[in-house]
Amino acid sequence: MKMKKLTALLLATLMVLSLAACGAKGDSKTENSGDTAQTEEAAATHKSLMDRENEILSENTELWEKVFLAADKGMAMIEDGKNYGDFLLDTIESAKDQFSDEEYALLKKSAQEISEIENKLTELEKQHPEILNEETDANGDVQKFPSFEGKDLDGNEVKSDELFSANAVTVVNFWFTTCSPCVGELGELDALNKELADKGGALIGVNAFTLDGDETAIADAKDVLAKKGATYQNVYFDSSSPAGAFTANIFAFPTTYVVDRNGNIVGEPIVGAITEKNQAETLQSLIDQAIAADAG
């Protein structure tokens, strides 16, 4: 598996969970004005918390890189009832012997703060899901899923523009063959693909081992998919392409993205298997959001 730019990956906070949008309460101008003010305040608080989390991860990058390297990539990163800070705390504790007493104390304190921030972020998103309705990149533009021209595992040509434009919503799941939680969710993903088909959507998989058309990796992936009864389309592309670089910057597997008809990423990525309750609910809410927007 291609694990590149570890420091940069650590600095990218991928763990914000999005919920479905809800309508504004009341229909009076006063109530709407109040709702708008509350939403703006919640959005400002949310941004401040995210900035603080990024600031923490931007400090002592060499130590955080050691934490990342110590993480067990074959296990589920986020479990129900836990958040990214809890994951960091568990990893730091398991790698305690790699750090001095001072380094351990610093990392533990920072991870505890991240855990508290994540709890506050989750609560804000539950109270004001509308603050995450439109995710933007650093330039204030809607973030596009990187375009690609590749093939599926049977050798059929696949173009992202044609793929996304044909569907009200496309769920893109990144996995690799020896990742236990990745393989464990293949059955659920296949069922989801069938549900999406009835709603004008689709699910595709991207096995990180199969980039560049690695024949052995493709055969292994097809074997695992067949054993799990997963028949949805899996694709690959060149590792040197924008989509390949995008894949290289995924540091936790499985990771799932929701993409609309225009190729825009909806919400934040879902990190962890959808067999976990929180991940399943978050994914469904983003799917519903994309379908509703497409119908509107």
C-alpha cells in the first residue's frame, strides 16, 4: 500500500462527522433571523474548534508522525462511542515506550484536548447540521473529487465524469485487500449499492493495491470480492494521476466519500467501516442530502 507524505497526512483532519440537514423552525422573519444568527455563531465556533485541532496537530510534527506509524492500520480506527482523540490516546498508550516521559506527557495532553474538541464538534453538528451542508476547500470553493480515467477490475474503461454525471449520488469506498475492517464491510457495501440503484445512485470501490493495474493485486481483490458476494464496480487508475495522489493521501482505511452528480464531494469523508453505527448513520445522511439536492 502506498503510504506517502505522513506528516502532511497527520495535519489533515479527516474525522469531522456530518449529519443530514434539517429545516429551519418557524416561518416568521424574527425566528428566521434568530436561526440565522445561531447558525452563524455555531459555524464560527465550529471553525474555531477545527482551527485549534489543526494547530495541535501542526505542533511537534515529528512526534505525531511517530504516533501515526505506531497505529495498527489493520484495525478499525474509530469505534462507536469513541472519536479521533480517543484513537490517538489509545495509540500513544500502546507506543508509550517509544517516547520520553516529557514527550509522552505532551502527546497525551494534546490527544485529550483533541478528544474534548471532537466531542464539542459532534455536539455542534447534532444541534446545527446545517453548518456542514456545503463543504468547501481551503480556497472557499466546493471540493471536487479528482477526475480520473481508469478501468474496472474486468478491464472496462471508466471515466469519472461519465460515472458521476450518470448518478444522483455516487459513494466511493477506498479499501485494500488485507485490511480486516475493509473486507468486513464488503457485504454491507454491496447491499447499499443495490439500495442506491433504486434511487438513481451507485457505489464503487477503489482498492489501493490495484493502482496502475497491478495484475496480482487485481486478481486478489476480485477473489476477495467474490468470496464476500460483492458485485459492485471496483475501479483503478494511475498512481501518478490526481486521483492517484488523492488515494495516496488517505491514511486510514476504509474511508468512504459521497459525491454528487457534478463530481462535488458532499460533507466530510467517513473514516471507518460502515458496520459501525455512527459511520452508517453519517453515510446515510450524506447520501440523503445528495439525493435531495439533486432532486431540487
